Amino acid sequence: MIMGGIHATSYPEEAAKYVDCVVTREAVTTWEKIVGDFEKGCLQKRYDGVLTPMELYQGLRPDRKYLKDKYKYRYSGIITTAGCPFSCEFCSVPQFQGRKYRERPIEDVLDEFESIKGQYRGLILTDENFYGHSKKSNERVRALFKGMVERGIYQNWFGFTSLNIYQDDETLEYMRKSGCVGVLIGIESINEEALKTMNKNVNLRISIENYFEAIANIRKHGLAVWGTMVFGNDADTPDTFKQVADFVLDSHVDIMTCGILCPFINTPLYHRLNGEGRLFRTNFPEDWKYYTSHHLTYVLKSMSLQELIDGFQYLYDRIYATEVLRQRFQNAKEVLKENMNAAMFAFRVNLDWQSVYQHLIQNLKELQTSGFYDEALQRYNQSKKSGKKVQMTPIEVSS
């Protein structure tokens, strides 16, 4: 068994205990050697991949039938870029894909789009962020969407981007004409101090005051705005939940998915919380199952667990109750009337996230009932009071 991916790259020493071989980073240029070593009976325990020049992906296509036939996938993903130059505290992308923004040749991407046209209900541009890195990269992605229009590659799709795309009307228009139904944007917070802590500089440069204009302009082009936010940041308080609910309803953002800030392994956030002695899910590898945006894994700083539970319940009642979703859908149909696929896309996602929120709240209630959080909070407070060095988790990972 061979393991790769973000976790294997972040903590290869642990992964190696459970598989025959670990491959860190990207295996495109390493895979031939791995297969050759296996055939010769000399498979190594670990191979370190490299960041692959995107030109080497020219003509390479995933064999999608294994996913479509076995798992009945209705959506398929396409990667057009890799890497991220930003340094968000919670993000694991730079350590896996690097900070250099790498781009596939446009014609190769268009050929791949064309090769699967009509085979799926929709496509997902799985780039971590396809817009906003530089003027040159923005021109490239504009040319990509223009090429889709010119070649008649109309296909329902959505992707991940930065909020600053709202200033580029030309690109937004090509996106709509090519079949885009919406964009997922990491808004993360409407609290400036929280954004500073997370090092979310791209949002700080836009400024929270411009969020409303940004959302409105993207929607004006017939694209649904899917915002994401996280709670549990040190700057968050019980009042944050009401502020966010008001923002969602006043801005008319089409989808807002909220979760708990998660300290993924080997991220700056992980190392900070670990150094402060605040992580309490440290029985690895069993406890990795809690490292998602639906579980709390660290001691909160500016609110209690009960306040976090109450806050998420308040959000659910204000923005995800069934009657509220119907009202938001009516607004989406009016504003996105030139692209009804976008309105329907938003409504379906919102319905799916009703159950996700209920699951998140239930997880927090179970944590509270277990008493595990109270014990962790007591240990943390005693450690602070005594002035003793905090107990680090049993993980030693290199940066």
C-alpha cells in the first residue's frame, strides 16, 4: 500500500507506520521510479516528490471512469493551477503544493474541458484559488474563460476564488457565459482582528466595509456567491454570531457555510495552539478523526463551549431554518434571474448544509456532555496559573 497526499506530506513518519511506502508532495515525476522499484522488489519506505512543472501535465488525463462508474459521481474536478503564495495561518496548501503559483497551459485545459463536455452534471475547478494572485495570472484565467466561450464549451461549473475578483467585470461576464453557477470564497470572518490573526491579508486589503459591494457585484453578473466562515478564533466572542447572521441576511450572500477553525497538522495554527498547550485531541492517530471543521479540538479563548453551541444554534435558526432558506431562494431567483442554474445550485447546497449544521451542533453537545472539554480547560488554566511549561502533544513534525 502506498500513501500520499497532504497528511502523508505533513507527517510522513506517522504514515510510514501503517503503509508500505509514503510519497510526499507530488508524485508525477517520481511515479515511474516508484513503479520500477516495486517491480524489482526494492520499493523504498519513502519517496520525496517534487513540485511538478505544469507543462508536464500536458495531455495527461485522469481515468474518470473509475470514479464515475463505481461511485456514480455527478461532478468531476479539473485542476488548472497549483500552489498558493498566500500564508493563511490555518492552511495546509503551501506545505503540500508550495508557494509558487503554477499554471497549466490554457489550450491543454480547454482540451480537457472539451473531452468531458456533457458527461457530468457539472464540473469543479479544484484549484485552491484561480484568481487574485497577480495581474498576469488574472489575465490568464480571463483568457481561459474567454476560450471556453469561443469554443462553445458551455458546462455548469463552480470554483474557488478570492473576493477581489469582484472588481473584474470582464472576467465575471466570461465566467457566466461559460456556464459558471457560482464561486466559493473564503470570507472567513467579518472581524478585522480575526482576519489579522489568520493572516488573511487578501481580505484585509479589500476591507470588510467593501464586502457588501463585492458580493453584490458578483451576483449582478448572475453568479451565486458561496461564502465560508470559521468560528473559534481568539478574536471571536458570543456577539460574533449575531453579527455574522446580520451580515448574511443583509448582504444576501447566496450560501454561507460556517465551521469551526481547525488546526490541521503542521500548519502555523497547529504549531501556535500546540505551543500554547491548548490542543486536547492529541491521542494520535485515533484523534485525527476530530480534525475537521465539525469538531472542536482546542481550548477556546474568548467564549465558553456553551456559548459556542448557542452561537451555532443561533446561526442555524437565523440563516438555515427552512422558511429562511425559502426567503433567501426567492431573493436569489430575482437577482440571478439571468442564470437560474445558479439560483438552484445555491438552494440545493443550502438544503444539504442544513443537516451538516445539525451534525456540527450535535458534535459540540456530545463534547460538552462527555466532560472532556471541561477537563481540558481545567488543565489549561492550571498550567497557566502555575507558570509551568505547557505539555506539548506527542507529535514532532518538521516545518
